[in-house]
Amino acid sequence: MLRALARRELRACARRAYSQDVAKVGASWDAIKTDALSDASKRELMALQKAVADMRDAVNRVAYKGPEPDFAAMKKDTKMPEIVDVFEKAYKSVTKPSVASPEIEELKTSFAGIEAEARADAEVAKKRIAELDVELKAIADQRSKLATMTMDEYFEANPEMKKDIDQRIANDEWFQVK
């Protein structure tokens, strides 16, 4: 019975430590979400977020949240208070396992590098999106002018095309397609 009590308390301590660490990570989801994500990426991110939330909820459900044992009351209720003393001594001698490991630190540093790389890529993507927006606006302007544009207006915008056509006419290359 003493071993069972000690094992249960060890598991409860580990669960409490894990659930507190996971709760701290929950605030970082907003940092990942950006407008630059595609629909598929957003779906995958939401699925990952749901899986992490489900794990956190499962850990919180299983975590021991009961009150501390009242050994004084147990001593009064029993005919053998020395057994309660043994249990109390064993209970107080239980130590929490160390959750520090080199793998966790390695993962944190590698994640920090990946996060910095992702931020740099997001900045590059934002610049590229701005460039593409400018190009799309120029294309939309060209399409709106296409129905009423004259050849002279087109050649003003594209002087290299005018030179090429003039050169073909001068060389009598009227119907050659390049």
C-alpha cells in the first residue's frame, strides 16, 4: 500500500509539471498564425492545435488534484498511529523526478532557430506579396486599357517591340513568326 501511494503521488507530480509546461506553450499559437498561410497550411495548423489541446485536456483530466492527506486526522481515527507515521514518513520522502533533460534544451534551441528562419521567410514572403500585388494592379490596368489602346500607345509602353517590328519591315520579313 505504501508503494502504491508513493507511485500515485509521483505520477501526479509529473502530470502537474507536464500540464503546467504545456499551458505556457498554448499562448504561442497566435504567433504562428499569419495572413500569408495558405488554406491547407491553416487546416494543418488547426489540426495540430486541436491535437495539442486534446493532449493537454487528457493530461489535466488524469492529473491528481486531490487534497493533501491529513495524517493527524488519520492518527486519531486509527488504533495504530505508528502505521500512519510510517506512511507519513514515506509520503514526505517522495521526491519529484527531475524533468530536465538535454534533449529538451536541444529541442528548444533548434525550435528557436526554426522559428527565426520562419520569421525571415515570412518577411521575404510579405515583400514578395507586395511586389505581386503591384504587378497584378499593373496587369489589371493594362487589361482595362486593352480595348481602347492604339498601336502608338502600346509602342510607347514597349519601345523594343517597335524596333523589332520596324526592323522586320525593313528586311521584308512580314510573315515570319519567331
